[in-house]
Amino acid sequence: MPISNTLWESNYELALLSLKSKFVQGLKNGNLPKIIFQEYVAQDYFFLESFSRAYDLAVFKSKDKNSKKVLSQLLEGVSEELILHETYAKEWDIDLTNNYIKPATQNYTSFLGEVSKKQSAIEIMFAMTPCMRLYSWIGKALSNYTLNNPYKEWIITYSDESFDNLVKSLESLINSSKEGYDTNKANFLYKRAMELELEFFNAYSNF
């Protein structure tokens, strides 16, 4: 079984907890308070900026041209997500410039920052893949709940095949990598990212 599948299946229970979080269920049912979504988008913007920096370092540390090319394309995808969040900000009256980073966001961005500075390209990818796979999986799980849902744009974005294709590109790099890695370390990084993602959703589940 490819390493990306093994890691996902090993951490599936954490994925289910994220899906069942009150925040994600609020997106599904459309009853998430507007103020909670506004706060989430502002904080997710911080996270995506950190995510783009991690991609940048993964590109720099990659040893083969194909990995550099694919990672550069994925970095472009994050840039598009940041633009999407700026669109949300206008639609939902969110001031992205007048905001501060909160604990759950700080924990996640600090983790990504440490891994991207100190670890190899493949290890950076192990820390980044869970977020993308989880969002695609959640998006698809919510894809039948867009009718009259104020959060339908969020659901459509992450349930779309184009986003899933980005995830598959990153997973394919991991699965075909010739760069050596320790399986236990890979699982540690993947699991920690999944835990931090759950913490992030739970931070917006108090309503």
C-alpha cells in the first residue's frame, strides 16, 4: 500500500473527529454563526501564509526537478486559496489586516515552521499532506449540503476535483520519492498535523 494511504488510514479516527466537530457540522448545516466563520477565515489566512512558506522551503530543499516543479505548482494553488480568502474577507466583512494570531493557529504554524526549517523536503511533505487530504475529504463529505447554505462556496471549493487533484499530486510525490525517510517519523509528523487540524476546528466549535 502507498505510504500516503497507510498514513491516512492510520489516522482516520482523527479525521472523523474533525468531521464531527461542531465547526464542520455547522458548515454542513449552515448554522455556524457568522462571527465564528469570520474569525476562522482570518485565522486560516495566517495558516495559509505559513503553508505557502513551507512549500517554498520544500521546493528549495527538493533534490529532483520533477519534485520542484510539482511543489511549485502546489505553491501556486495555495496562492489561489489566499486570494479566495481575500474574496471571503470582502463578502463577510473581515479585516485581515487588523487581526492577531490565536493559540490554535500559532501551534499549527509553529509546527509547520519548525519542520520546514529543520527537516528534509519529504518530511515537510509528510507534515503538509494531512491538511490537504483532510480538507478534500471533508469537502466531499459535505458536498450534498450546499442548497441554501451560506457556506456553500467553502464546501464547493474543497469538494471540487481540482482541489483533490492537488492533493493527489502531493501524495504522489510522497509515494514515489527516492529520498529516504523513517516510517515512524513520517507517522509522527502526519499524526501531529492531524491533531493540530482537529485543535484548529475545535477552536471554532464553541457556539
